[in-house]
Amino acid sequence: MKYENTRKIVLEAILEAVELGLIHGTSGNIALRADEDDVVAVTPSGISYSKMTADQIAIVDLNGKWLDGPFKPSSETPMHTACMRARKDVRATVHTHGMFATIAAMSGELLPVTPPQCEFVPVGIVPFTMPGSNEVADRVVEALGEKGRAVLIKNHGMFCCGKDMKAAMAATIYTEEMAQTAYYAKVAGVFQPMPEEAVRAMKALIEADQAV
Ligand SMILES: [Zn+2]
């Protein structure tokens, strides 16, 4: 199997996302750039993730052209490849339809409540555009900017990225957690995001790799 290691990492990540309840059914998709070539392994379209095998993960080029694998690449591949073309630092991307991120996208803002969440802000919000279109891909890339790790897509879900799969999954898990905490805190009437100054200080610590 070509790109075996890359495909296995994508498979493990999608199974973890399913287990964590971040992905239901065949919604959501994950991609990873291969180390050896300018190709990307991406979850295929319409296949149940729970029984998927590594050889069923699709391989595409950086423009999303299907190169290998028995099933068509995800229809949302343009978002993943557009992000990797635009950001040399990004090797892994995760897109989910998580419930709390989707609700946060409607509320119009997402703010951190705990220190680990600070790494992933500011979280941009992209207006609704048709899933799978180049337009949504362009909007996501624009909202991520040069350093962004997570964006919310209105009436759709979330898109996260990182230097490797661990980083992209951490962005996904903490952004969903941020949205969930904010939701319950707002329902309870006690919502207090972290002070802006504290967020800036935490981000500086994380960037200097000194956060505990
Ligand atoms: Zn989607």
C-alpha cells in the first residue's frame, strides 16, 4: 500500500473522532499531507468510518485530484487541500459537524474559558456557503489567516488545522470543548470568558512552549 503510514494516521484520527463523538455517521473528514510526496491522504466519501481500513483512505494531489484508493475522496476535500496549499506550516486538517461548535457558529463568537483553549483563539467564523465548494474553501483559508488553528462554519460545523495530526486533533477537541463550556455557562447564566489579558499571556506562554 502506498503512503501506508500517512493513511494509518488518518484512519486512527477518524476513529478517535468517532469515539469522542466529534463525528457521527459519515459526516466530517480528516486529511494529512504525506512526508514523502506532495500528496494528501483524505477520508473517502460516504463510507462508514467504523469499519474502514487504511487502504480505503483516498490519496489526492494538492489540488484535490484523486490519485489512489478505491473510494472517491471526501466531497469536502477542497477545504483541506486549499488550507495545505495556503499554509506551509499545516500538514493535518480536521473538519467536523460537532454540535456545540455548530451552535457557537450561530452565536457569532467563541471565547476561551480555560487556559488550554487559548492556543486555538481567535476562532474565526465563516458565513454559510455550499459544502464542498471552492468558495467555502476560500472563506475558511481567509478566516484562518497566517496563524489560525480553528474556524467555525455557520450552519455547518468546524475546520481545524495543525503542524501534525496530534496538533490538528487537539485544536478540534479543545475548540469543541470551548463551545460546549460556553454553551452550558450561558444556559446557566454564569458565562465569564477568560480576561483578554490572560488570554494574551497564555498564548505567549504556549508559543514559547512554556505552558504547563
Ligand atoms: Zn461538512
